[in-house]
Amino acid sequence: MSRLAACTIHDGVAVVTIDNPPVNALGARLRGDLFAVLSEVVASPEVAAIVLTGSGRNFVAGADISEIGRPPVEPTVTSIIELIEDCERPTIAAINGNALGGGLELAMACHYRVATPEARLGLPEVRLGLLPGAGGTQRLPRLVGAAAALDMIVTGSEIGARKASGIGLVDALSEGDLMREAIALAQARAAENGSHVAVRYREDKIAAAKRDLAGFEAHRDALLSKRRGLRAPQLAALSVGNALTLPFDDALAAERGFFLELASSDESKALRHLFFAEREAAKLDGVTKEAARAVRRVGIVGAGTMGRGIAMAFLNAGMPVALAETDEEALAKAIEAISASYAALVRRGSLSEEEASARRGNLSGSVSYDMFADCDLVIEAVFEDMALKKTIFAALAAATPAGTILATNTSWLDVNEIAAATDRPQDVLGLHFFSPAHVMKLLEIVRGERTSPAALATALKLARRIGKVPVVVGVGYGFVGNRMLAARNAELERLMLEGAMPTQIDRAFRDFGWPMGPFEMTDLAGLDVGWRNRRAHGKTAPVADALCEMGRFGQKTGRGFHLYPDGSRKGVPDPEVEKLIRTMAEEAGIAPRAVSFAEILERTHYPMVNAGAQVVEEGIARRAADIDVVWVNGYGFPAWKGGPMFWARKEGLSRIERFLARQFEATGSEHFRPSPMLPLLAASD
Ligand code: T1G
């Protein structure tokens, strides 16, 4: 079996190349091979210097995440780092691509770092509920200073090589042949016969930080204030602070302790689950990346809120967009609105005028579908009317060549029925974006019965290109997300009549970890949206309908479930709403009572999990983990809880099933009928 690390000698310089596809993750086998190769190199008197590099697009993407939480297998990343750091001959990291987590920690064990301009460097461990566990919290501040180290480690954000060079993380950028330049640097350093100071012994930036401890603490507190309740950022910041107050080895030992605590935490297990779940959700049997077609230009039908957001999602990825509306005025208004959005970003300094101009230049519009003739994908984003959609798809099929993918942004309707309106259902699928479409990460790719593998492969590749997290789902009322949302909200009206006011319910959701509660969300989206939907399907929601009859549509009218005084976006309780609810409860003969947060969460989240089990049972979602990806990326389910189905396992599937059975027995409500799939979710992925 070939080694995953190899050494070649170039005029006294040992070049050690890591080759562990796909991302050079530091799994146990690679660590063993790398340690063995480095041990041989270090022991060789002919070696004057060492260059460490990676193969492919990654230097090293970090530890093997699938191994975290298991008993450590020697040699560890730390053992390799110590081997490199103890070498007195010059060591150079030739950073050919992503140097992340343990990969950057490995690079910081070297005396010097040379990088290609395209290389990305970072310590993203907090995104996995961890902190750098191989000395990153101690070496990074010694290279870039405590403040920059806090920014990178507490946020987990990566930086480009140019910025890394500017802050002292990288010693040189290689605009040409990285290996030739790295070897030349190694030879030059070796020829100096000088001492090469390991990063662990560099104290000047630590001393500078010690002179402004108050500034460090203020910076730390500001970063943590946006991450309340999360353990990993807290410990990461604490560990960086130790670099200023503890001897190196003591701080390293503390970092190791923090790492082990976090690796076994629920928060990290949930985030590591999502890391792999997101990648699994984009895989389909029989659909290979190679089957994807090129998408050079995208057409969009409908320039309302969703159409504009979808257009911006593609424009932001540098793709040309052709936008169609029914009349010139509506089209002009939409194009102006998109331009205004970019102008606002330029004013805020988050977009350059040059980039804004490029995006505006990529946008064209027409009232005719003729412009779609050279589009490789056309997305319909008109309102939810099946007859209208079928008419549009028939016209699109006629206006575009076979192979052009025709996608609907519908969030409820039957994609198979829409596909049947065309003569090429194999080119039809759903691309369900979530509002705001240029912001929300989730993209539900709805697979029709006859959607071709090529169409699916193209949609999956395109999703990643525009920075979306794709989940392939089947055709079914509300697909995955909205189907479960309906179940999660089914008890809300009843809970209010029983005594849980909108403010209390919203607070229960926020305490659980949602960015906002269901009523805050409805007030933001507009009560009239749900009202129109309910009336179209002959459904009622007494309290919400009454509020709509009163013209209380939410933030846009200054009043909804909550009050928004003086146009404020933060709602406050409205006594008028509470009085309305109590009156309706009295008329319904419901005696008000105190409702606990626990009951609110059980009666909303358990039916939601149950609906998730039904969705898996019906094959609309291929696995429970796909549902977690949908909810974290499309609805703001707290990622540190892993998604509704991961959380349900921790909550206890049998406990949930017993609760649902009791409620179904007592109320006969369908959303409480336990799915037979529920107990099987324990090991369904
Ligand atoms: N461990 C295991 N597998 C990994 C992996 C990793 N670190 N990174 C990627 N993969 C797999 C991934 O599951 C997928 O598998 C394939 O590689 C391609 O990934 C000691 C403890 C590097 C920017 O958090 O950010 O170091 O689906 O689709 O889009 O202190 O992968 O093909 O079977 O994402 O080109 C810290 C995580 C770890 C970086 C490349 N490092 N990876 O993106 O490919 S903790 C990270 C990424 C750590 C230290 C601590 C990205 C990428 P499959 P991909 P990509």
C-alpha cells in the first residue's frame, strides 16, 4: 500500500508531499506515514532544510473530522508538530491550497510559510463546536498578534493568502512556481547558518498584547457577545487569552483539555453531524458530477420578491441573468430595485462599485421569452397558481431548446403536474429557494418522477456554484420544509386560546435557539400571506384570521401578533391582541391556564419531528439527516442542536412517540398521529 506522504530530495532540501485525497485530511493512516517520513528526514544528516506541501487543491484540510471524539491514535497531529518544531534545520510550509484547522497548525509548526495567492488559511474549528486542538490558539497569536488571532479563531473565518501575508501568518507569496520558490527559500535559509526561531518562542506580539490587556479583553467580549450560549467560542477565546498569561506548555495543556471537553460535547457532535449531512444530502445514486451540463446564462420568469432574490443569487455568483415580467413597467421596477440593493451595499462599504456595476451589467430583462433561447436554465418564480405555472412551462418548453432545464420555485405545488405541461419532463425539476433567496443557504431540489440524472447533476453543481446547500427531495405537499413547518405550527392557535400568549410562545422558541419565534416570523413575512393561502385551501386560523380582518398584517402595518411602535422592527406585546385571544377563548369555553415553555415546545416540535418521520417514510426525504440540513439552512433551526431529527434522537424518540400517542388519543388531531417510522429513526441514516 503506497504511503500517503513521500519525500524527494532537491539539492539538500527534503520536500515532503502529503497525498491523501480528496482534501489531505490528517487521518490516522496519513499521520502514521507522515510521521515516518518526517522522522527519516529529520534523522538524515544530508538534509539541510525541509519543505512540507500538499497535493491537489488542498495543503491540508485539517484533522479527519470523522475521527474526532474517538480515542486518539498515535501519532497525533501534536506529535507531528513537535517533530517538525524540534528540527533545528529550516522548515518551510509550501501552502498550495486550503490550510485549515490542523493543516494550518501544521504549517505554523514550520519556521516559514510560503503560499500561493489562491490559498485559503483558517482555524474553522468553532464551526464544528471545537477549538484548535494542536496549538493553534498559542502559535497563531505569536504570528499575527492577539487581536487578529481572536478574530480568526473565535469566528472560525478563513482568510486569503494576501491578507495572511499582510498580518504575518505567511512570510512570502509565490506568484510563480511555488515549489521552486519554496526550495529556493529553504536553501537560502539553510545557507544562512543562522538560528531559526520556532513560532512557539516568538514573544514580541505577545508582549505587545500584554501592554494592552484591556483592549484585548474588550475585543474578546465584543466577539463573544454575538455568540452567547455557545461553549466553543468561549473556550477558544479563553485559550487565546492564555497565550498572554500562561507559559506556552501550560497554555498548550489547557488547550488540550478544552478540546477534549468540546469534542465530547453535544454541541460539537451536532455540528459534526451537520458537516457530513450537508455533503451526503448532495449525493444521489446514479447521478454523477460529470453528468452536469454547463450553465452559462440563467433565465427567470417573475420579478417579484422571490424572482429578484433568485436573480441576485446568480448575479452575486457572477452569472448573467435574463429576467422576464409581464409588462415593461413591472420589469423596470424590478431591475431598479435590484440596482438599488447593490447601491445600498456599495454605500455600506460591503460591495465595491466595480463589482456592483459588473452585477448590474449581467442583468437583462424583457417581456418576451425569446431571450431565453440561449439560457441553459430558466426558473419560474410566479405566484402559486397551478394553471398559470402550467401555461408558463408550456411556453418555456417552446421557447427553449431541449436540454435547457426548466425549474419551478414553487414551495407547495406538484412538480410532476407542472412537468406534464411540457413535452420534455426530463428537463423539469423544482428549485425551491427560501426568502430572502440571495441570502438563505438552503435550496430544495425537487426531483420529478421523470427528471433526468443530467438535470439533477446540473442543479446540484449549480447550487454549490451560487453558495447554496442543496437537498434533493421528492414531490409531496410542501416537500420537506414547509410540510414540517405546517406540523410545527399546527398547535399555535390552540396554545393561544389555552393561555399561552404570542409573546410567551415566541420567547419559548428563542430560548430553544430559534432566531425568532413563529409569531415574530409571521409578522415579518406578513399575516396576509398565510391568510390568502388558508382561504385558497378552505382552511381557517381563528386568531390569525381575526387579526387579518382587522388589517393587522404584521410589521408592514405596524401591528400583527405584536405591536411595532413608530415603525420599530422589534415587536412588543399588544394588550389588544391578548384581549382578543381571551375573548375568543371564553367564547370557545376554554378556561385559560398557565402553559409552560416545555409544553409549548413539546406541542410544536414533536409534531414537527413526527412529520419528518412521515416524510422519510414516504420517501420525500431520503434520510433523516437530509431533513436536518433543510431545517438548519432553510429555517434557522439551531445548528448546535444538529437539526430536528438529530435533536429528536437526543430528546428520546420513544418519549416523543409516547407524547404523540397520548395527545392523539386525547385530541384525535392528525398531526399527533405517531408515524410508524419514528422509532426506526434511531438508526435510519
Ligand atoms: N475531515 C474528513 N473529511 C473531510 C474533511 C475533514 N477535515 N474535509 C473535507 N472532508 C471530506 C468531505 O466530507 C467530502 O467527502 C470531501 O472531503 C470533499 O469535501 C486538529 C481538530 C477543505 C474547504 O473544518 O471546509 O483540524 O462527500 O465537498 O467543497 O485543531 O472540505 O467526498 O465523501 O467540502 O472542495 C478543521 C473542513 C477540522 C475543514 C474543501 N477543518 N473541510 O471543500 O470539498 S478539525 C475543517 C472543508 C481540526 C485541529 C482540529 C472543505 C474544504 P465526500 P468538500 P470542497
